Amino acid sequence: MSFMLRKFLIVMMIMGFSGVSLWSQGSRQWRQVGMLTNDVSEGQTLLDVKWIIPGKAARLILLESPDGALAEVRKIENIYGNNVILKQRLENDFAKGSRLYQQSTTEETD
């Protein structure tokens, strides 16, 4: 399977599972809120994050690999400082430097 086809299928799965568009849905947009400070492995629920903008618990988070080839959407269970606890286990490995995005409303970005 070609790289572009694989990436397209991953994006379509994310959109289907989360029920959201990657870039915007109505007045909501994904914006980068942080990046991983350590590698994480499949099955983990604890992420060490360097925040750009403080993330918010009980919301979806999009985790994207540094090269953009891999992404997953998960719900945040809780946040303790630079530690994020996910509700569901990761299905893939993500390298240090992977980006974290959360949806924000238009009011939050203004």
C-alpha cells in the first residue's frame, strides 16, 4: 500500500472514529497545544508533554507523529502538570516530538 493511501486511510479512520474533521468543524478548529517530551509505546496511557498552550481534560486530543504519517485521537482522562492520562490506550508508538492538538472554539482563539 502506498504511503499516501495509507495516510489517507488513517485520516479517514480518525475522522470516522472521532466524528470530527481534522482541521475544522463549524466554529471548532484543531490547534497545537504541546508536544511529547519522551517516546511512548503502544498500549500506554501516560504522556509527558511540553505545553505550548495548556491542554484541557475531558476533551479529545489528536496525537500526530513528527513526520505526520501517523495520528490517533484519544480522550484525556486527566492532566497533572506536564503529565496527560488518556482514557484509552494508544494503538501505536509515538516518538519524542510528536505533536498534540486539541479542538478550540472561536472564542478561545480570539
